[in-house]
Amino acid sequence: MARRQATSHKPPKLPKHRPGQAGGTRDLNRRDNLRRLHDAALALFLAEGTAAVTIDQIVGAAGVAKGSFYRYVADKAELVGHIITPVASEITQAIDRCATALRGARTETLAGIYLRLAIELSTVIARHPSQVLLYLQEARAPASGPRAAIQTFANEVTARAIELTEIARAHGLVRAVDPRVAALTVTGAIDALLFAYLRDRELPTAEIPAVTRELVAIVLGGIGARR
């Protein structure tokens, strides 16, 4: 199995020159402006797509001067990266924990490991529903500049899903299914369910845990988890 490359996700960048002491009035104003830019951009991106939204629209909706935008980010692509970073980091960490658990797993513990991953991912979604929706909306669109961070993360999710299947297969926990087929099938099903829920609210919140358990059962049945 090829060694996966280290994740490229980094904490959001802060301005090189901080206005005032940390926690002071100017510092709090800076943080407030940055939050307003993030919130305004996210709402616009969800409504119109990252490619269509202009910086003028973002600063107008945020109620900040255009010069303030460039104090915090170099361009729109970097702003998208800031918005998606919390989701990317938390999901990557959850997958890392799952990979570690799979390496020491027994056949009878496989379902629990996958279920734990599903629950952790559900928690991330509950914390960042709008950011997750943006990811689902933009991940399969043409890879233009503003979508660079989303495209990078989408590729990493696929690569990590393949890795999890390879680990399970190497330990004799599943049959010799093509990891690429399994990964694309699983991630495609999850994406479809999440998009339906986050965009159209077709699934009541109370049903999400049941759907999660059912999806895990389908995945394990499809890849032939041995008993």
C-alpha cells in the first residue's frame, strides 16, 4: 500500500501585523471583521457558488472595507480554504483514529470501528453543517481557483477511504474487494445522503442515527465483512 502524504490542512492564517495586544479592542475588532467576512462569504458561496461570488459582494455583505479583506487573506481561494479548514481537520483526525483502530481490529470488532467513525463524522457535520454543505456542493464542480482547498480535501477523502479498505483487507477483515470501488461507493452514498439532508432537509434529524447504522450495515455487507 502506498504511503499516504501528510495532510496539507493548516489552521486559518491571521494577519501578519496584529492590531493591538491579543484580547485588546483592536484585536477583538480584527477577529470580528474576520468572522463577518467568513460568515458573509459562506452564505454567498452556498447561494451562488464559489466561482460566481465576487470580493465586492463579500465585503459588501460583511459590512467591511475592501482593504480589510486583503489584510486577512490574499484572495478568494484562500478564504475558501479558511472556511473549509475546521471540517477538513476534524474529519482527517477521525479517519486517523479509525485507521489506527483497524490495524489492531478483530473481525468481531470491525462493525463497531466503522460505526464509531460514522458517529464521529456525524458530530463534525452537526458542528459545521454549512461548511459541510459547501464541501458537498463544490467538491465535484470544475477545479477552478476558488475551489482549490475543497478539491484537495475531496481527493484526500477518497484516498483515505481507499486506505481504510486496504487496511481492513490486509488484516483479513474483509474479502478481496477492489478498495477503489468500495471507497467510491461508500463516499458516494454518504455524500448523497448528506446533501439531501443539509440542502433539502429530506431526513428528519431524529432519523440520522438510524440512517447511519443502516449505512454501516450496507457497507459491511457490500465489502463482505467476515464473521
